[in-house]
Amino acid sequence: MTVLYGIRPVLEALRAADSRIERIAIERGRRSSMLEEIVRLARLRNVPVDFEEKIGLDRKSGGGRHQGVLCRLSEVELLEVEQVLEAASSPGLVLVLDGIEDPQNLGAILRSAEVAGADGVILPSRRSAGVSAAVMRASAGAAAHVRIARCINLRRALESLKEKGYWIVGLRGEAARPLWDVDLTAPTALVLGSEGAGLRRRVTEGCDFLASIPMRGKVGSYNVSVAAGIALYECLRQRFRQLFR
């Protein structure tokens, strides 16, 4: 069972087209306009709402900052890579994450992917954070809106993307080519590596291009979730510029 808590994450989960909320608990006596909106949406979706004492919510949230509301979610439905590609828009935009193990980073990336309108996120079955309650909270509920696929072999997933006409762009700090010099208006898969080791060799070999995000400071690299946000923005910038020429 996955427990999601906090006003914004619960609201976002309720607003998702495929909401997985099974039950909501609200702190008895607590009032706010956003809590009222949660109750309204829950009634529209026929989601049961319980009013409980604060001590009960404290226990269920493990002492987390629940803001007077939490919910129980059914398990996240993980898709096959082919399902993500079949549902993709044109030109497609997919994120491939090579071993992101920190739930906070994964949640932040899923939030950026949702805001940027990415068609899906592909994760390896091993060496990756799962779509847990911590990830849902870090995404502020945005993970409920993102198509997520798990695959056993990332290199094979990259080959599937190429067969569908995607260009595979790996982000690597030492790459000589800056990201803005890569054409991101075609169907694109952005590939990001793990927090410590970056892209693995076999995954790197499966990329069509390697690109970097230029830096001017003294720190060696961007946080991976920040890098994902920058790359997604550059993709949107190029596509909007082409659209409004």
C-alpha cells in the first residue's frame, strides 16, 4: 500500500485522469479552502473520505508533514516501452533514466517531465528508485500524470526508440557538443545517468549524440533533476521557436 500525504500531492493525484486514490483521510476539525476542494473532488470521483484525529494521520504518515490530509493509493501501473511509444504525440519526447536511485531526484524529474509535456519516462528494472510514496511526494503528485515504463535492458529500449524514429541524446558533462547545438525538434529521447556514475558505457554507446549543458561555476556538474529540467526546457524552446516561425 502506498500512502501519499500533503495537500498539493493529494490534489494533484485527485486531478489525474487515471487517479489511483482508494481512500482519503482528513484531520478532524481542520479547515481550509484547499481541503474543501479535496473533499469536493473526492465526492465527484466517489472516493471515500474519513475524518480522523491528528494522531491517526501522524501515525499513517510516519510522522511526515501531512498538512491534515493523506490518501491511500493503489499500486502504480507501470507500462511497457511499446505502450509509451504508441501513445506518444508527434514529435515524441521521452526521458530515459539510467539508474536514478534517489527518490527526491526521480520525483523532481517526473514533475519536470509532466510540466514539459513529455510522452513518458523509461526506467530500468534494476538500479533505479521505484515509484514510491516518496517519489510521488517529491513530484508534488505530478507522477500520477506521467506514463512510466520499466524495462529489463535499457540498451534494447534505445534500439526500440530508434526503430520508431527517435534520436537518442545522452547528457554528459564532458561532451564537447552543447545541448543547444543538437536539433531537438525531431522525435527525441533524452538520456540521463545516475547521480554518481552518470551514463553507463553500454547506454552511452546506444546514444546517437552526446551533449553537455555548459557550466561556468566551480562545481563539477548540475544535479541530475536540474539537468533534466534544463534539457526539457531547451527541447520546448526549440519546438516553440519552430512552431511560431
